[in-house]
Amino acid sequence: SAALLANYLNASELQNYTHVDGIFTANPELVPEAKIIRHLSYEEANELANFGASILHAKTIIPLIEKGIPLRIKNTFNSEDAGTLIHQESVQEGIKSISVIKDNYRDGRSRTLGQGGCRCTYL
């Protein structure tokens, strides 16, 4: 509902506060060496949400895409950290994160917004 409200109000940015500093390269509970991802495109974030990244629901992004409103994922308990900014453009190429569904490892490199898909599965 926050994304719908941001769309209706033509917000300049939506900030979503949660229990972690942003979206990571892997689940930090499973991979202690995981690094925070500072920038993701809407498409990349959607793929991660569809393939098990529980920090973000895939449908949250849709109202933001319509008006190009960036989404920032921040930590409630560490508000000074910049978090992860999700916006229209990808900043770098390559694999950004690995997510897990039922013991399958999947990367977020598909090109289908709003649907699940991947080019590679790691078992």
C-alpha cells in the first residue's frame, strides 16, 4: 500500500524500513560474507523477489515503475546507512545476487518484468 500511495502522491522516493541494511548478494543469515547491493534496477529487484528474496514483494515495484519512483530499502535500526536504491537503470553488469528456493540456487538475470524466470540455476 505504501507503493500505491507513493504513486498517487507522485513521491520523489519511497523508503521501506526493515530489519536489514538493504538487499544483499546472498542471504546474510546463510552467507556471512554477503555484501550489500547499493543499486538495483526494478527488473533485477523483481527477479530477486520472485526467486526467494523475502525482503521485497515483487508486486511492490509495479506502482513505482509507472512513475519512475525509486525505492530505497533501509534498516530501521541503522538509518544512517544509505541502504539499497532500486530504480530504472542497472548500474553494472553480471550476477548481483543469489537467492534460494527449496535448495535451488538461482541468479536474477532474466529479462521478464512481472514474471519469474532465470538464465541459470545453480544446484
